[in-house]
Amino acid sequence: MERLERPGLDNGSSACMTGFRPWDRVSAAGGVYLHTAGEQDPAFLGSCSALGRATHFVTAAHCVRNLSVDELRISHWGQRQGEPFSRVTACEIDVGADLAVLQTEVANPQSIQPFQALSAGVAFGEPVSSIGWPVGILAEYREAALRVMRGYVQRQFFYRGLLGGTYQALELHFASPPGLSGAPVFLDAHPFILLGVMTENFQSLTRIDSVEEEKAPGEFRRIETHEMVTYGVAVNPFHAIRFLEDVIGLGSLNALDRPTAP
């Protein structure tokens, strides 16, 4: 079983930074979810975050599809004292967008600060952050620990996801390690607006060196060295806004219609 810790930022990497208030706020919206089956130890599945209500957590659908709701648990800020996990009572999935909404019972909803709205607006190069529980990077025992990943948006594009659907996505200049799937992506300047949900990685070859050598008089050979570059992919949930509004039941989730905290 992966050892899970309550939220607290890890300082072991330059990508894991503390002291920035929006990240601390967003951690109060987040959680992790696990699969329990019989007498087996719970298996860590991924990250999630509350949207609209303290009882509704958004994540990547491919992490929970085909699993029984009765076997899903969430660890989050508002869980009952002394009980490590809250039981998931319902799971709704949008296969095309690779999004799922997990509904759970929350004993202390005031402890959770959900994202308040969705937005489609983001420009190339804008600084964004994601906060979640990636497993086994720069960590002892390969445990899942809360980390902040910070970077920028490289482009928006249509991406064919793991479940076969094609959705509007953000390509990020940082990768999505195992366990970060389902984590929120947000603009540093607007931490109450959910901009993306981490889903997977996109890999691309890039040429880093090229050498031309002469094998024989008049005969040349070119040797190229390539490197595989990995970028994180996040679905933009604004393009599944009707699905999310229907499931969460708060009316419009469009940031243009809902006032958000400064």
C-alpha cells in the first residue's frame, strides 16, 4: 500500500514550492481516492479536487472507470476525524472528456474550499500550477505526497484520450507523473477557477544534435541524436460544462456568470 500523508507540501524538488497563498488555498479543495477490495490494502488511484460543492470531486475518468462505487474511497480535508477515508456514494462519467465526478459524504464541509467556476480563457505562455499526489518521484518509499507542479501552457489542442474520446486539452510544459491524473490545473492569478484536470502525457521527439561525417570520398553519413520530451495533458473541463452542471446541480459554472473570491 502506498503511504498517504495529509496535505503538506514537500520541499524536495525545485518544482515543489511553498509559501504562495493560492497553492495553499487550492490544497484545501483537493483529495486522493483509493480502491478497496475485500481484505486487500487500499490501492492509490489518483488525485481529485472539489468543484462547486464540498461533496463533489472532479477527476480523470480513466482512473475509476469500471470500478464499483462501493469500493471507492476519498481522503480529503473534510473527512470525519479518526476516519482516514470517506465513502464514495456516486460516480458520474463523461467518457468523451475523460472526466468523472465522485460524490462523497463530508462531515466538515467548511474545511473544504471547492473551485467555484470554470473558464475556457487561457493564453499561450500563461503560468499555471497543478497540485496533487504523484507517486514515487523524488520521494522515499515511493509514497504519494502532496506536490505543486508549476509551469505554463504551451498550446491548446484537440487530444484523443485513453477512453477513445477527443477533447479540448491544454499541453503543459511539465509532465504528469503517475498519481497526478485527476489533479486540478489553475491560473496562479485565479486560484478559485478550475482551468484543467490532469489526464496523461503527450510525448514528442526532438532533435538535439546532428553530425555529418564522410564515410568515403564523396559519401557522407548524417548521424542525428533525438530525445523524447514528455508534456503533461489536461482536459479543459469548460468544454464539458453541461455535464458538470447537471451532476453538481448548482446552475451555471461559467466564471463569467459566477462571482469568485479575489
